[in-house]
Amino acid sequence: MQTQLFIAGTWRDGSGGETIAVTDPATGEHIADVASATPADATAACEAAHQAQLVWAAAPPRDRAEVLRRCWELMMANQQELAELIVREQGKPMADAKGEVAYAAEFFRWNSEEVARIRGTVGTAPSGANRMIVHHPPVGVVVIVTPWNFPAAMITRKLAPALAAGNGVVIKPPTETPLTALRVAEIMTEAGVPGGLVNVTVTNDPGAWFDAAVDHPATRMVSFTGSTAVGKKLLKRSADRVLKTVMELGGNAPFIVFEDADVDAAVAGALTAKMRHSAETCTAANRFYVHADVADEFTEKFAAAMAAVNVGNGFEQGSECGPLIHERQLDKVAALVDDAVGAGAEVVTGGHRLDVPGSFFAPTVLRNVSPDSPITREEIFGPVAPIITFTDTDEMIDQANATEMGLMGYVFTQDLAKGLAVSERIQAGLIGLNRGAASDPAAPFGGMKQSGLGREGSTEGIYEFCETQYIATNW
């Protein structure tokens, strides 16, 4: 298990000599001590990325594509090992961890196919005075900051298009889940990624680290996934150098069930939308708006499904929901539930911590939740489903949009025309229409409002890591 920093193609301790303890959220047991990077290490990583990027950008697109495809092949060849590492440091069930590895690896394959398709144009100026050549060179060095809920996928979703476009990268994974990122760096080296092009530096002083990284003259872009609060701080700091940014921030997804919905299908979709990856995803359903005509049936069936979820250590056979990432998150979820119940909500199932080692919370369904309750305004990031009953569609849509977040939404109805019309009115970057999941490397991922800037994945994703240059000439 690699625990050092990866800078300039070599493994090294942090220049300050400090380490970061990594623990298993399911047991609280110590897993490893990982080297902590200093601002000087961040500067060294940016310099290494800069030197390697100059050579990488000049490589033929097909050569870059073959390296990325090899990354996909090796990640899939090591799927079980990577999944076990994710379960140990992040806690999600093994099935979800293996699914994450496959999803993460697919970004390498998808972008290996996009490398040779970065388009350019040649045209004639309307005046006829000159020709216009437009092409898309790489931005340079990209600083990537990722969260703990998807230790592999949140890296590769940024890293693969960044490399495909010809950039060098410096990655700061979270202190909670650094081991997966370090293992991915090893795999990429084996796949033929040149030394120095990808650098991985974990740190217990993220503010100073970020300052050093964004102040390096070769750094031209910041790509971040995490909370809106942190994203705002990084945006302000990036503005000091007018850096290009892509921000995938928080969510507060509404899950809407109309009176004509297939209730059983809606319950199955709700279980996926809420509980996938132990409910710790930015796309998780956060607020459930259910029409009064089907509210009782949906609530009873959904509560039964939630109560049947197998909660436990991700390594246990049949585990469907792991622990929350740490005690602080457990305290937050418990406080939101207690506040909602204190304001009149009823616990249908769950509603409490589990009396076992680790940071586990029982899958929970609440009904009679007030639309303006704190639990409907904050991103829960835990296995709790607050249900709000509605009869007026326009009023419900106003409530669904009454948030600064706009990442994901879900709509269930058997009337396709109504479903599409309502989907268009939901202010979110992604909509699951009669589906409890929507993410795909081939589809654009990103939010509206304070849920982010830019898009990841799809054909659009690679251009986020490119500049646009226009050359005027005659021949």
C-alpha cells in the first residue's frame, strides 16, 4: 500500500515530515499513515507537471489515446483490489465500490476516444480579407481537488479529460480517502503515463497548499468537486490569478412522485436515488415531494424498503449501506432528524444512530415534513428521506426550485408529456425521468445555480480543459 506523495514520477515523504492518519469509518480502526504535503511540495508538483506537460501536449493524439485506454484496462484488471481499498477507507458496500471503479475507469476509455475528436475549424472572414483558423490547445497545468465520497471516480472524471486534452495535473485528494488516489497513480504509471505528468499530494494544511498551487505561474485551471461553501472560497482565491475553473458543488435534489406514477417503480427509483453509495452522493434525492393521492401508499412501501436495507461493514456479504464517513457527519444527520421531528415530522422508520462500532445511522423515512424545515434546505448526505405531500403542481415546483442548489432532480409519472414538461421546469443540471440514476461518462454532468460551473463528461467535458485560439492568416 503506497503512502508517500507522488511528485515528478517518484514517491517521497512530505518535506515537512508530517503524516495523516487514515481510519476505517466502519470500525474506527487505523489503516495507514500517509505523507502530508507542504506548500513547497505543492510548488514542486506544479513544476513537475509543467515540465512534463510541454512534452505531453506535443505528443500525437493517438499516442495519448492509447495511454488512456491502457489506464482503463489496468483499472478494470485491478477492480477488486481498488474496490477493497475504497471499502476500507470510505466505507461503502463492496457492490457500490466495484461499481465506482468501473465508472471511474470508463472515463479513461471515453476520453481515449475523444482525444482524436477535438475539433477545429477553418473559415473565411465575412469580408474576405483573411482566413480564420480556430483550434483548442490545452490550458497547461490543472489543479484538481476531490472529495471523499468517490475516491476513484471524482479523480478520473477530471483527470482523464485533462490528460486527453494535453494538460499536466496536480491532484489533492481528501485526507479521509487518499489511498485510492495513490493506487490510481501507481496504475497510471504502469499504463505509461509519463513521470511528472500526474502528481498526487495529500495535505493536512489545504489552505496553504492551495495558495502555493494556484500561485505557481504554470497553473492555469482549477477543477474542484466538493461543498458549495468550500467551492466559493476556491473560486475567490482562483480569481486572484483569473484561473479557469470547473466547479461541481453541492446538491439538494427533489424527488417528485405524481399521482399517476407507477408507485412500485417510484419506490425502486427512490431507493436507488437515496441509498446508492450509502446516501453520500451529491446527486442523492434530498427532498421527496409526493402527491397526496399516492402519499400513503408510497410512504408505506418506501419505508418498508428502507427498513429492509442491510446496513453494515462494506465487506459483509449483502451489505447495502455502509457507515457515514465520520462522527461529525453522523452528528449532523442526527441533528437534522431531531430538528425535523421536533417541528412535527413523524418517523416512519429509522430515525436513530445504530448502537454498533463505527458511524452508522439507520435508513430513515420521515413524513409530515414542513417544506421549509432545515432538513429540506441542507444537503443531508445521509440515509434520511423527508417526505412532503403536495396537491398543487405549480406550488410544488416553486418549492422544489426554492434553493440555491440545482444539481439533480427526479420525476416519476406515467405521462411522458407531463414528465418532460415538469423536468424542463426543474432548475437542475441533471434530471432522472422515471429513473433513480442518471450519471454516465457519455453524458454532461454539472449543476445550475450554486451547484457548480462547467460540465464534466460527454463531448463537452474535454473542452473544459482546453483553450480556444483563433489565428488570422492569408494564403
